[in-house]
Amino acid sequence: MARGAEDGEGAKKAPEVFTLLVEVGRKEGDGLPESATGGALMCLAPGRDEAEAVRETVKLLETAGLAPLHVSSYGSRAEREAEGHDISPEEAALMERALRENAVIVLQTTLFHDENGES
């Protein structure tokens, strides 16, 4: 193996899975219920770095007809574990699947509604 590949110089970084919270607004044809004003999607997204995971997730959600407004990252699995986050066996399995399939996985969707229940 070449020295650069051993010490990371010049070698591509292995993908990691990042946990992202993506807030979405409304857009015609987005598939959200009429009463919703938007929503939040908790996603697992693979990437060689956080920026790539965010870019690919936003691009995917836009392709799906959603309108991403803001992305917050909770970091990579290693970063979350170092901060003491509990990662359930189910979530760990989904992280492995996201890596294996190079896929963005939506863990949870929360819809937003205005206080009066009107859109």
C-alpha cells in the first residue's frame, strides 16, 4: 500500500453517516397535508464529510418535491457517541444500511401546523 493511502494523505476519506434535521416549507405538489405549514425530517445521510451529506440530502429532498429551508447537523455517529448520545440498535442498523446502500434514510417526520389549525 502506498504511504499516502496509509496515512490519509491523498486518499479519499471513507464515508460516514451524519444525523441531520431538515426543516421544509411548503411547495406546490410537495405531498404534505393541506393543513401543514411545513415540517421537519430527521435523516441519516452518508457522506465523506458533513457538507457532502447535507448537499446530497437537500438535493434528494428537492428531487422528491420538498422545499428544504434549513439543515441542522447532529454530527457523525462517532461524534454523537463521543458526546454521549445513546444510539439504539435499530438506529445503528439503519446507519449501517445508509452506508451500505449509499442512501438517505428518513427516521422521523414531524408536520408543522399554525396555531389556529389553518394553513
